[in-house]
Amino acid sequence: MEEIGLFPLGLVLLPTERIPLHIFEPRYRELVAECLEEEREFGLLYADENGVREIGTRARVDEVLERFDDGRLNIVVEGGSRFRVTAMTRGRSFMTAHVEDVDDDGEEGEPEVAARAAGSFRALATLAGADAELPDDDAPLLSFELAAQVELPADAKQALLESRSERERLERVADLLDGVRQALVVAHELGEHAKRNGSRLS
């Protein structure tokens, strides 16, 4: 049974996702320093008012952006494989636990479902004017790769993390992306309406 250091945060890291972190607490500075020195990963778990989730993502320090004199760090981490906490352990300043890998149930994403999710991503990127990189439709972790490039609510990302079906994740991602795109359309329409009203008042 593997033991890893844990970093509970109010965010979710998806496999393939890259996010910046500011490391300031001494215990997590110790954790990150060990991971850098020994070239190993730590576990990032989503934590909110309901507690710490048991399924998280292995995080690898991809880049150290800045080191401060007082020991603080600005880093970029990349999400790796998923894990489940099986038992908490003790003895370190930071949280540690025995973990096991979380794998899919073997059901692959069907081509038409993957195509729909990829299409939703392209439509959103076009509307937002974003120069986003689109993975191949047959990428084994397409759902995570698409979701990792969009700002989504933490609860929605955690639900994706806990799903063990690529088909289910692709369907959820398509719905989430369509929802974001619709919100952008509404915001644009409201902005145009406000401009028109302003021009009449001036």
C-alpha cells in the first residue's frame, strides 16, 4: 500500500490540468520541498465546508516560478492519475495517507459522444475568442483534457473526477460546456442591450 503526502485545497485538479499554487504554510513548504528533491508526487484533495473528499489527483510540480527568502514558493503543478484514500496515517507535519489508484470501469467513450463534447468545446472557444488547444477526439482522457481548459465549478470538476466512466464524463463535459457557452451568449446580449440603452439616454 502506497503512502503519499496530501494537500487539501478548495479547488479540484483534474488529470492533465496545470494550475498555479502559492505555497506558504510551513508544512506544505516541507511537503513540496520533499517532492521536488525526490521527484515524486503529492495528492491534492478537494476540501470545503463539507469536509475533505477521499478521491483526489496526484500532483507533480511542473515548474517553480518563484522562491521567496522566507521559504514561500510559487509553483505550477500538473494533474496525474486519480487515487482514493484508504487510510489516514500519522507522523508528519502535513497530512499523509495510504492510497490506491482509481481506474475507469473499462467502458470507453463512444465516438459520437466524444465528437459532441469536442464540438461543444470548439463552439465555446470560438465564442470566447480563445486560442485553445483541442486534443484528439480519440484521446483516452478526452473528458479531462477538455474540462481542464475551462473554468468550471469545483463541485462539477469533483464529480468528473469521481466518475469511472469516460462516456459519462464526456456527456457531463458536453453539458457543462454548453452551459458555459449559453451563459456567455446571455452576458453578451445583456451587454449589447445595456449599450443600446446607454446610447438612447446620452
